[in-house]
Amino acid sequence: MTPQEPQLEPRAARRTTTLAALAAGLVFMTACAPEGEAEFAEASGPAAETEPAAAEPAEATATESGETQEPEPPAEETDPAAEDDSADTAAMPLDSQDAIETISYEVPGESNTTVEVGLHSLRVEGEVMLLELSFTGEFYGRDASNIYQMFGGHAVYPELNDRENLKQYTVIGSGNSRWSTPATNSGFHYESGQTAPYWAYYAAPVDEIETITVSVIPGAIEFEDVEIDWDGQVSAETAEDAADNGESEGE
């Protein structure tokens, strides 16, 4: 017996059957799809437009490297009035009304010029001593002047004289490199009636003294018996007096 060859369907018939099955499946899926999905399918064409998403608050976002970026905090609001107050305080010079003692100095050769010198403080700060003065010039018929010009073209470097121990203390440094407010023909200029602050540093006293003489202009402007503020540092003489007082009270 010869084997029977299988009966093969014609290719056209198989293609027709496959297309019919696909068409039936599409009809079934369209009928079962939710209404929302059908609308989405219609709007997904090239002409579909989308509205931009509303801005969301800043949140922590993850970068491609996996690190988390926190949103930057909003800048803190500052009070303009408070800033103005701090700036005025920093720029405020010494007030001549707060001086411990004042001396009016008539500049030689300039009859229309006087300088009121105010003593504000003399205190020890560790190994140095700080002197604070103020100069208020009264001059007429001339432009604003610096400290050098106020005193008729003389550099101002006050001297501290300990006459009891025959010691003199001068401003630390030399020439134009001194620890003081610029007193040569430089520095800020002041109008008549304005107060110029002045400071200068000296070596701290080597002797146990409580007072000293401040000579602003030697032989012309001197503050005698100026008390030294030890700024919490008790001199040997003061400590000895306190100890003596304690012993006498105990007896």
C-alpha cells in the first residue's frame, strides 16, 4: 500500500480564516473596553493637546546617581529697620558729652580754631593699655579737617607719664606704623562741630599704679591723676590693700 499524502488546505483559504479571526477579536475587545479607554484612544492622535501641569510645591527629588536633593529653604526675611539701627551704632563716634573730663585747647596761631579734647577711658587689656579720647574742633572759614589739621599741622601722639616712678609710656610703634588713630596728615575729615574719635595703645604699666598723667599735647593739654581701669585685673597694690583691710576687720 502506498501512504496517502495529507490533504493540505489552499493558502488562500487559510489566509481568509486568519483575517476573519483577527477581525472578530478586535470587535470583541472594542466592545469590552471601558468608556474612558476608548476616549483616550480617540484623543491620542497627533492633534491631541495637553494642558501643562500646575506647579507643585518643592519636594525632595532623587537624582540619577541615587542621591536625594532637598529643596532649598526660603530666604529669611530681615527687618530693614534693624539693619539700619545696627549700621548707625557701628558708625557712631564717641560722644563728647560722655567724656570723663574735657579740656578746651586754643590752637596757636589760629585764633578762630579751638579743639575740645575729651577723656573717655584708660584701661588695661592684658599686656597693653588702651587710651580713648575725642576731639571736637570749632573752626571757621575753612573746609573740613582731619585730626592733624585740627591741631595746626601737628601730629598727635599722647604720652602717659608716671611721675611717681619716673616712667613714660608712648604709643606702641614708630613713624606711620603706630597703634593709634592716624594722626598725621591723613585719615577722616570732620566738619566744624563734629567729634573725631581717637584711640591709642601703650604697654601696660610695669609698676603697681592706680593713676597716671595723660599729656595729649605736652605742656598744653594734660589730664592729671587719670584712673587706670584694670578691666578686672587687680594690681598688686590693690590686692595688698584688700588683704590688709581683710586682716584688720578680722582682728
